[in-house]
Amino acid sequence: IGGSDPDDQQSMVHLLTLLDKIDLEGFIYQYAWVPFNKGNEVTVVNRVLQAYESVWSNLNVHGEGFPTADSLRQIICHGQSEAAMAGVGDGKDSPGSELIIRTVDSNDTRPVWIAAWSGMNTLAQALWKVKHTRSHADVQKFVRKIRVYDVLGQDDAGAWIVKEFPELIYIRNKAVYGWPPSDEWYKEH
């Protein structure tokens, strides 16, 4: 979030409008891939939460159970500080990867859905750590609880996850924007 286009913040707004229907355990923001945007993520997240806070009472007119902006601020953290699989490995844990591990390890028996609009390396780091610190049976138990929804597969971490954990339920949406079928089609029409 915080890159050159607003699609990630638009997705965050969409997520916030559904919080009366889902239990959000955390929001993990990735550092921007573009160096000149790095550091803008916190500003963007805070701006979206301020807007949510301004409409919170109206949201609760239309649904029940919308969390306060302050409670959401408590569950926001950053993910990996390096892009793609360069951000995964020994000593590369982040608040986001630790949050994923705590959430999956919780006593709640429901599946944990992880949706990503950018890269998947924070999840990859959580899986890497679990794989290197637990028995095979415990890793399998951990993986069985996870469901992934990946938008566009924006880094190599998603491919690593699918290769290393083929039993993990992993959905990749490759048709997000409704782009034309080809550049030639676009030019012609």
C-alpha cells in the first residue's frame, strides 16, 4: 500500500465496509516496492482509517459490529521489509509474520483466510519459520488451517508457497482489473 496507484487503498476501504460480516485478526501492510514511495505506507493506512472513523457511526446504522478505528489501529502491523523471497529466511521475522503464526495457532477452529493485494512474502516468512521450528505433523496441522486469496501473484513468494506446501488451499486471482485480452485489441478498440 502506498505505491503509485490507489488500488490497494481502495481494497482496504472495501475491506473496512465488510467488517460487520468478518472477524479481522490483523492488517499487515507491505513496504512499497518502489523506493521513492517507501515510508508512505503508514500515511496511507492512517488516512484510510481516519476516513473510516469519520463514517463509523453511519456504517453502524446499516450493520452491527463494526469495530472502532482505534481497535483497528491496534491490529495493524508491517510485514517484511524486503520485497519478494529476499525478505524470507533466518532472522527475517516481522510483526506481520508473527501475527500470522499467532492467529493460525489460536484455539479458534475456523480456517484463517489470508488475502493479499501485494506480495505473499509475509505469509512465506511465517510458513518458513513454522517449517524450520516444528515437526512435520505440526507443520501439516498449521498449513491445513490456512486459506489464501492472492491478487495477481505480485512476487515470487506465492510460487514458493505453492511449491513447498502443495496441500495449502491457495487461490490466485489473475483477472482483477478487467484488462483487455491483448495490446492489439486495446489499440483496435
